[in-house]
Amino acid sequence: MAKEKEGFTEEAAGFESKLQNAKKILETLMNPDITLSDSVKAYEKGMKELTQAQKILEEAEIKITQIKG
């Protein structure tokens, strides 16, 4: 189980971090000067961040369902 950290669980902090990273990557992708190679790499990294954020969210939903009983 995650430890409390300044009112947020480590999982929530991880989720927020993943979303922030994805937003930064999106900004990179919006740059018209980015090369095709760099845009593909950024896209892959962004999708990885979003997939991990989705997994954290799904785990939280499971925990909430279990708590509700």
C-alpha cells in the first residue's frame, strides 16, 4: 500500500507526474521544427506515459470498488 505523502499517495503523485510528462511531450510534438524521427520518439514516449497513467487510474478504481464493497 502506498505511503501518505503530503496529503497525496505516491500513486496519485505518480499519476500527476505521468500526465505532466505527457503534456510536455505534446508541446514538443506541436513544435513545427521537430524532425520526423524526433516526433516518432516523442510520440512513443508520450504513449508510454499515458499508458502508465491509465494503469495507475485503473488500479485506483479497483481499490475504490473494493472499499465500497
